Amino acid sequence: MSHLLLKGAFASFFVLLLATTIEAMEQNKQPNFVFIAIDDLNDWVGYMDGHPQAKTPNMDSLANQGVAFTNAHSVAPGCSPSRNALLEGVEPFNSGLYPFYEHEIHKDLKQKYTSLPTLLKNNGYQTFGAGKIHHGPEYSAAEWSDYLKPQHFAKTYAVGKGFHSNKKASYRPTTNPYHQMLDHQVTSYGINVVGKKHEQPFFVAIGLEKPHLPFDCPVEFYDALPDKILPPKIVDNDLDDIGPEGNSMRRAREDKRFSDNGRWQDVRRAYLACAHWVDYNVGHIMDAVKKGPNKDNTVVVLWSDHGYHLGEKKTFKKFTLWEEASRVPFIIYDTREPETFGREVKQGVTLINIYKTIAEFAGIETPDYVDGFSLVPYMTNPALPVEKPAIMSWGQGNYSVRTQDWRLIQYFDGTQELYHNQEDQNEWHNLAGQPEYKKKLVELTALLPKQEAPTVEKYLAGWSIFGADKARLRAVAQQQKNAKSQSEKPQEK
């Protein structure tokens, strides 16, 4: 071989080595995270088949591009316990944070736990936030490099459409320009972060508030729906096999009011409109991800904090351990791994696993106390058995276990419900008392928590307390409320 040919061979080898090294460095590079939190969105999303008239093309597209966890569930059926568990990485039965808490609880939580944003910020990430991430305002410098301060505008409403009984119980389309709507401001902030090149890896949390009450969104999304909204399937004797604690969780009065006044049609239309509006904003976020400078090194995590009843089980809102209050949209889209696109995980999982999943993506160790398991292996092997059961709680002693095909609910008083969801998607038939299902009942009961932390008593919201110590804790919450009210009164001079 001539000297010239040898030199050329070495040059080619060097180029190949350099290319391989660069590729390896890119693969080991910490990803950016786009963390899309949606408030109160149930399975009325196209790809989840929750309602045939749902208009969510952007979330449907995201599910087809990423990995859709179609049997994903909230840790608890309410904003406060769900978000506390997800962001601190601790199951309610290990933290004692079963119900809702006043916003002051976050001061104590910061002392005890390392939240997900704090973990990332402490390990080299820039952390940006907007909208509802924690339950209530919590914008500390320990967690966030920057947080959006939105503008607030009075709403204007389309005449003759929808109805309302007060500011929160509103089911009306708005006529405000988009930039006056909170979700649009939150989306625009997120788009601005995603559209920039950053020196450090970034985590941007985009908290969309709809379809949380009030069900108000731009009139175009309301008008895009059919005049007649199909009701969910409901049977009159559905509740005949439900015990007292399960029944006490229902918002039966609100269901009856809408039924008696013929208002369910308007409520459901407004909810679907808000879901359509949220989907519009998700679409703009995803456009920014795909067109931006970070498009090849970003992981998108989309989730809703819990589900929502719209008449099923003759109840309204969340706050139960049934399917409609627990099942949520949950999608992970890793732009670096195109072979994972369009995959579906059917095993029952909960959002407690988000903390460890993001930490593994980032190559960061989690604190020892963090619960759950990483879902990263399921991105390439969606049929893997789950490491731990999907458990939901609503008060100490009240739990639901969800597997791929079954749901067990056990209340603090020992009453149980067992549903074969593969055959009974609406959970109409409680099988717990039937002898032929005793073996399945024993199998699922063995998955319930073996130990329970006592309920954290400071900053309690009394209305949200259920479970083993309900009467005493509601009295404690009332005492705290009275003491707070007294301390806030102007003192006589």
C-alpha cells in the first residue's frame, strides 16, 4: 500500500471514529423534557374511545407517535393528592397525603421531599413552569428557574349558549381573544421555551387548566361540536350493589340537579368543548417541539391528574375509586427513539411512575423514598409485566387496584367491589359477593398496601376527607379553619 493510500485510509478511519463518537455523545446527552399537565381530563379523548364525539386530533396524533399508556390511572381522584404524589414521588399510603390540603402544605413538603422539578434543577437542568403544576401556587426558586406570571382578564360570553349558576359552575363559551385565555398564555410561554436553544438541558412544565371547572372556552370549540351530545351509558340499578362509603363519595345532588333540569346536555357539551380547546393548545406545543432546535433530543410527557364523571354512576366530578374518576390520558413521546412510535401499553399503571421515569431518562438517581418504577423499559417492550400494582386511594383505608382486566375496590369498612373490566367496561356488575370469583378476589386483595401512613393533619381541607378516621379528621379540619379565620380577623386596638 502506498503512503498516499495509507494516509487516506487513516483519514477515513478517523472520520468514521469521529462520527461514531459524536453519535455516542448525542445518545448519552441528557434529554429536554416537555411536561404537559392537563387538569380534570378523563378518557373522553379520541384515541381512548371514551366518547364518540370527542375532538382531540392532536392528542390522538401524539398517541400514535409516542407510547400510549391506555390503562393509566391517577394515584388519587383529586387534584391535590394526585399532584402531591406525582411531583413528590410518594404514594398517599406512604406519605399520609390522602385528601386535599391548603396551599400552605407546600412549605412543609419542601422540607421533607425533593420534588421532581427540584431534582432536575439540582442536577443541571433549567426548569421552567407555567399554569397549574402543583395544586395551588408554588413557584419557589428551589424548583424553578423561571415561572410565568399570567395576565388576568374578565371573561365575555356568547349570548344564548350554555348556562351558569355561579362563577365556578359555568358551562358557557367565551368570546375573548385567545391571548386573554389562561391556557393560551401558558401554551405560548411553553412554546417560547421550546423554541430556543439552551446551554443546559431544560424541563418545561406546561399546566393546562381545562377542562377543570368552569367549563368555559372559546366559542369556536363549543360550536364545532354537534347540537346533540350523546350521553354515556347509564343503568338505573347500577348502585344497588355498592356499599355506604362508595355511595358517600358520589356527588349525587349535582347529578340529580342536571338530570331534573335537563342540563346534562349542556354540561357534557361544554366539557367536550374544553377538551377540544386543550387539544388545540397541545397541537401548538407539539408543532413547536417538532420545528424547534431541540426536536431531536426531547421527551414529551403528557398526563392528566385524574378522570371525571359526567353522569356515570349517577355522579359528577371526580372523587371516587371507579374507572371514570381514575383513568387518564398518559403518553410518552421520545423524539430520539423513532422505533417506539405508535406503541401501546395495556397494563395497569399509575402516574406515581412518572418521577422515576423522568429521572431514568435524565440519568439521575432518585431519593430512596421515591415510590413507583421507571416506565423506560416499556417504551421498547410494552408487554413487560408491571413491577408493582396500580393502586389508587381516596382516604386512608379506601383503595382501588387496577390490573389489565380487573378492578378491586376495598373500603376502610371492609366492603369490596370487584369488576371484570374487560367484559364490564362500565363497572355495572359488582362480582365481589359471587363465590366463583373468590379466587380472583383473594389474588387482588393481596396487592393492597400492607402498611398505611396516618393522614397528615395539618392544613386539611375538611370536605375532602374520607376513610377510616373521617369523623375525627373532619372535626380537626373545622377547628383549623376556625382558628385560621379568627387569626385573619382585624384585631381591635
